[in-house]
Amino acid sequence: MKVAVVPGDGIGKEVVPVAEAVLRRLHPEWDYVEVEIGYGRWKRCGEALGAEELQALREADSVLFGAVTTPPDPNYQSVIVRLRKELELYANVRPVQGAGVDITIVRENTEGLYSGIEWELPGSACTLRVVTEAGSRRIARFAAARAKGRRFTIGTKANVLKSDALFRRCAIEEAEAAGLEWEEKYIDALCLGVLMHPAHYGVVVTTNIFGDILSDAAGALVGGLGLLPSANIGDDHALFEPVHGSAPDIEGKGIANPVAALRSAAMLLDHAGDAAGAAAVEAAVTATLDTGMKTPDLGGSATTAAFGEAVLGHLG
Ligand code: NAI
Ligand code: MG
């Protein structure tokens, strides 16, 4: 098993080593390859994602990813958006769990408003929202396969957007083909619903940008971005990363919460077939939080490294 490790930028460099240490503890026999990608690399050599680095990710069974900075510069293409397309990581799985909440947001990851088809005109700029039947069916099937015994909610703006009317039709057909009961909500009402009545929801499937926004907002239910992991899954590759970004406001202080990265490592273990290892990491994280050890985002004073050591201690 080959794991590519991409710390990236900012706090990615602080939380990924904690997650990597846990993987190495559980699987010293795996092959870990560190790969440099991101804004830091761009500043160093003018290229954020090199051909060799992309090849290293293609050759890996799984990628453990931190976060990359995307400067608001129209000439800079988001690396993570590009990676999701290059590796065909069409499913973005974002579990929001804890405090009586157990929601899995499944976001289409390769098209929609992040299709990357954009142009500037004098006085305006256009971004094309491309939703395909193949892409919609693929993500709906993926979500439906994870929804057995759980409520299945389809989130769209099909009342306004033709692209979402297509997504909606495909999602409903795939849910029915999978024998699932389904419900649907417009995305704005769904955001409110998830925040007001989180226990109602199980698996939510939605398009790219809506899933991005909904999953960050839903993070408020369980203690914020520092706790939320995600998986980007395709037929041939899988990349696991915290939902959060590079957090330049706390970079270099050693206080970033490593839980999101640790839980992303647990998702990697699960995907690799080590469900027991994944459960052990989840349990060690919970046990550490239960002792009252918390990083400042959760109101504590623990450092990233101290939290990581405590988790390793609980792993035994
Ligand atoms: P962000 O997630 O980096 O930070 C938002 C807020 O949450 C900040 O106040 C930050 O300090 C806090 N935060 C995030 N993660 C935390 C953690 N683990 N522990 C404690 N506090 C944490 O989002 P923001 O500020 O919008 O973006 C910063 C940079 O990250 C941008 O360049 C953005 O493009 C990039 N980004 C990258 C992503 C990726 O690589 N997948 C995802 C989101 C943003
Ligand atoms: Mg986001």
C-alpha cells in the first residue's frame, strides 16, 4: 500500500504530520511518499503542481492531503480543484458527526460551478455551471450506496436552475433504482433544515458548490472546521483531507486542531479496508477530547503536537 502525503501550505504542514504519525503507528509496513504541492511550491518555482508530483499521486493507492492556499489571483488555478479533476475524484464525502448528529454530505466534486469554464469580459466575468447526466448519475449512485437504512435527501435549486433540474431528475431515478426512499429540499431551505433539525438528516447528495457551502455550515453543529474530515473518491484514486483550508491567520503558531486531519486519516484507513484501524483512530480522538484536552478553537490551550501525542498514547 502506497500513501502519498501532501502537507501543502499553512496549517496543512502542522496537522498532516500528526495524522501521518498515526498511520505510521498502525501501518509501519506501508510506503509513505511525501509530495510537495501548493502555493509554497508556486512561490518557490512558479508551478503549484508539477508533472512529477501529479504522477506520484497517480501511483499512490491513497493520498493524505493537508490544505493548499489559493490566492485570489485570477491567474492562479486552484490546485485542489485541479487534482479532483485530474484524478477523477468525483465524490466528496463529508461526514458531520457528534452531539447527536450523523449526517454524510455527498458532494459532486468535478463539475457544476467548479467546472473551470470561465472567461472575463469588459465589465463582467462568467463562470459556466456544467451539470452532466453521467456526472449526476455517478454521484447519486455513489451516495445511494451509502444510504441504506438512512434518510436520503436530494439538495438542489431545481426551481431556478436548469442544470439542477437535470441533477434532480438523475438523483431521483438513481435513488429509486437503489430502492431508497428519498426526499428533496431546495438548498437554501436545506441549509436551514440541517442547522435547525440535524437529527432528521442522514445522507445528503448535492452539487459541487452547494455541498461545499452546506458542509462548512453544518460544521457549526459539531464544533467547527477543526473537526471535519473529508474523502475525495473516484474509481481509481482516493484523497483524504480536512474540510478546512490552510488557515493563514493561525499558521506557524502550532495551535491548529489536528482532529479533522486525524479523522481524514481514519477515513483513509477505512477505504483501505482497515475498519478496525479507522475505529481505533476515532476512539483515540474521542478519548483525548474526553480528557478535556482541546486546541484553542475548541476553547482549550493544547498545542497541535501535544494533542497528537495524546492520541498516539490512547492508540497504545
Ligand atoms: P480556513 O478553513 O483556512 O480557515 C477558516 C477559519 O477557521 C480561520 O479562522 C481558521 O483559523 C479556522 N480554522 C480552520 N481550520 C482550523 C483548524 N484545524 N484548527 C483551528 N482553526 C481552524 O478557510 P479560509 O480562511 O477561507 O481559507 C484560507 C486559505 O485556505 C485560502 O487560501 C483558501 O483558498 C484555502 N482553502 C483550501 C482548501 C483546501 O485545500 N481543500 C479548503 C478551503 C480553503
Ligand atoms: Mg470549503
